[in-house]
Amino acid sequence: MRKPRDFDAELHVLTGKAKALKMKKQGQLGELVIATGADALSIEQLAGALLDAVGGDAARKETWRKSGAAFFHGDGARARKGAGRNAGGGASGGASSQSPSREAGTS
């Protein structure tokens, strides 16, 4: 006879994994803000830039994506300078499209 599955235990394990992934994502987003230099902005400026990025058009998002890719390919200084010309879009573009794996060791 088969052993019955313990659905409550499995659900508990999955809930724990989901919480761990959420915490990891939050940490990586914080590292990304620091890595891009966006931590120099006030919290209101950063929130405004992120809100602008969420509602931005596809062409602006593509520009930000390219800037973010350049940042992670080792050309971070140039990517930050170019993004700064986008009227506040630099910090928001970086936060919406980049993987913070580059700064994973800095906490």
C-alpha cells in the first residue's frame, strides 16, 4: 500500500521557498540600486523614476534595456552617464531590466 501524501507539509515547504525567493529578490534589487548609483537619489526621486519606468513607452524601455546591458557587460560608467541624459530614466531603467548578480557579494 502506498504512503499517503502529506499535503500540509508540502504546502509548508513551498511557502517557505516562496518567502526565501521573495527575500532574495528584494536583496538583489537593493544591491542593484547601490550598484547603479541610484542610492544617491532621494527616496522620492527614486520612487518617481521607477513609477515613470513602469508606465514608460516601449522605445524608452528599449533604450534603458540597452543601457542596462552595457552596464553589466563592464561598461557601467558609460551606461550611467548615458542614462543620466534621459531625464531621470537612468535609475529606473536599471532597476527594471538588470540582474543584480554582479554585486551579489556586496552586502
